[in-house]
Amino acid sequence: MKTPADKNKSEATSFWESAFVEKQAMWGFEPSESTILAKDFFLQTGIKDLLIPGIGYGRNAKVFVDNGIKVTGIEISKTAIDMAITHYGTGMKIYHGSVTDMPFDDHLYDGIFSYGLIYLLDSEARKKFIRDCYDQLQPNGYLFFSVISKTSPNYGKGKEISKDRFEATKGAEIFFYDTASVQEEFGQYGLVDFFEIEEPNKMMAGKPSFRFIIVKCKKA
């Protein structure tokens, strides 16, 4: 008998597999602004071994690889993994599966970078994801998460699922963060800094930027 978690995972797999089959490189090939900030931060802090849950087709991974950082990924869509190999080669190890099934290995990483993704999970899955990522950090390693903010122009759009969580697109339920929810969810995991940034919509010129919150945690 399937549990609610199994049902959610199955639906997420179907949603993202269909999305990548239909839309392919839906976000283009330029890295997000969050990724560029993460790259600079990881170079400053000496991060050399990075895990990217939700690596997609690799557009946010290339900038790390180009700067000498070893990248391992996790991706729910087999089509996205095949695209990553096609566009960027076979140098990155990518585990095929859902981040809700972490860990996929017992390796401890210098850093873990998560762009978006967590805000697509429900409350319990978000808690597990943060805990799982923190557990896979080396001592003095860093989590660098980029999450969507309640100040973003798409906040409140679509069907309200629960507090600060909305379904604007069928199958994509988005949780929007603010100061309180960042502190609540990341506070016990070495939270050292968080701040808002503009995240331009690079694929749709003239559209308003999204507002994201950069969250940094350090493992003691």
C-alpha cells in the first residue's frame, strides 16, 4: 500500500519527467544569479567537493565545474540526467532519484548547493531534506540554499494549499519563505546568514524579477 509520501514522490517524478520531455532546456543554459553568488562564496571558502540535489540538466552545475569544483548531483528526472550528459559530458556523477530518498551515498561533502527545489516540498519533506543535507556535510562545510521569498511578485498566486504555500501550476506547489520561516527551518542547522536578492527571469525578457532568499549554514 502506498503511503502519502510515496504518492507525492510518484507525482513529482511524473511531473518533472513530463516537464523535461516537453520543454527540454526550459530555463536556458545561463546559471542563475544565486548560482553565481554560490560559486564566488565556495571559491572564497575553499569548497572543492559539492553536492547539488535537484541538479536538473546541469545548467547551474557547469559554473562550479569550470572553476575546479567537483560536482555530484541528484535528479528525479531521467530525461534531465540524459540532457546533462549530452550538454556537459559524463564528468559529473548524478544519482537518479528523489531528494526525499537521501542519502544516496555515505560521502561527506565540503558544500551542498540547492537552488529552488526545497520550496516544492511539503513541511515534513523540507525538514527531512535540510537535515539530510546537513548530515552529509564535512565539519566546517556549508549549506547554500536559494529559496523563493514572500516578497516575490508571484506570492499568493493560484490555489492556497496551506499557509504561504500555493499551487499556481498543476503539480507544482510552492512554499514562500520569510525571515520567520528561514529561522524556523534552518536555525538549528548552523544558520550564519540570509538575505534577499533579485533573481531575473532570464528566459522571459521584460518579465519582473523573482525575489529569492539566500540561506547559508555552517556545520560546526
